[in-house]
Amino acid sequence: MNGMTADVTQTQAIKVLIADDQPLVRRGLALILTPDPAFEVVGEAANGEEAVALAHRLRPDVVVMDIRMPVLDGVAATGRLAAELPGCRVLALSTFDMDEYVVAALRAGACGFLPKDISPEELVAAVRVVHTGEAAVAPRLLTRLISTYVRAPERPEPPLVQISGLTPREAEVWRLMATGLDNAEIAEAMSVSGSTVKNHITSLFGKLGVRDRAQAVIVAYETGVVEVGRPG
């Protein structure tokens, strides 16, 4: 019967590896994801070293990675995964919203961040977003994090439009992004369409040599494009 072909067309489940040194946290995260057929929890790791080894063996699409773990912490493990398995995306977890290790993980290649007190719905949504290649960090939380822990150098930097050959429009998108605006707010501020903003962001990422929004905002603060304390 023709009805038997329906399952063949279903998209493949997102393979998830959970890394946390607390067994109860690992179990809790797995219990949130497992009932949803869109996800397959392929393994659990108790430290960063184990997470990297399991990722090489199991090839997950997303690693939900605790930042502070023994043996090898989540920051170092994220850096290794970004270098060794670039197709594997990391969603960082931390007990605290404001954590300098989160910024280090984003700099190392994590595609998103969530505090551990998130709701099941937020976890599911974040794993989906990270899997698509987007950054799963609320824009204003991202800006607060980075403005707290990233400092621009003392020496003056070149004008914005001279950095990596950005066009004036790309430079403006970057500045607005770094002040915490999401794509819809950037589009409204610049009186352009959302698709135009997305096109500028794609070009911007290529010129800056970054892979996502989080890394672009970090570079903005490191180069002094946006100063700490400047109103958005």
C-alpha cells in the first residue's frame, strides 16, 4: 500500500551527545530530548576528554556541552571539536548567565549558549537552531556577556569600513548587531527588509572570517567597533 512510503520521507533525527559531569543533569537533558522523534541522544560523557572521544566515534550533529568539567573543560573540548570535527556543533551550558567561560567557549567555536535553568522548550529550540548553523544566544544576553568579559585594545583601531573591506551597510549591520539588536530590529533601524539584513550578515561573516553571530559580536568588542558602556 502507498501509505508505507510515508516514513521513508521523514527527515533524519538530529543526533545529540550530552556532556556534563553531573549524572542527574545528563539524565535530565536526555529525558527532555528523547521523547521527541526529531532527536536521537547517541551518548553521554562525564568530561570534556570523553566528549571529544565519543564525538569522534558517534559523530553527533550537536554536542550539549557543560562549560565546567573535570579532566578537560568544556571550553578546551569545544576548541578541539571545532578544529577536529567542524560539522559537529556545540551548544554550551553554564550554571550562570554571566560567565566568562561562556565567552571563551563562544570564541572557541560554540554555536550557542544556555543557562542550566532553561525550560525544556528552550532546550529543544536551541538544539534545533544550533543544528541549522545559527547562533542560539538571545542577542541582548550575548551583548551583555561579551561587553562584560571582552575588552578592546588600548591602541586605536582603523575606521569601521576599513576592517576587512566592509561596505558602509555591512558596517552598520555589524554595529547594530553588536549593540544587541536582532535581525528584525536591524531591518527596522535601517529601513530595509529582513532578507537584505540576512544577505549583509552572510557577507559580513565571510569578510570577518567568523562563523556565527556570537563570534562577530566578540570581534566587534575586541576591535573597539562597539565600546563597553555605549548605549545601544
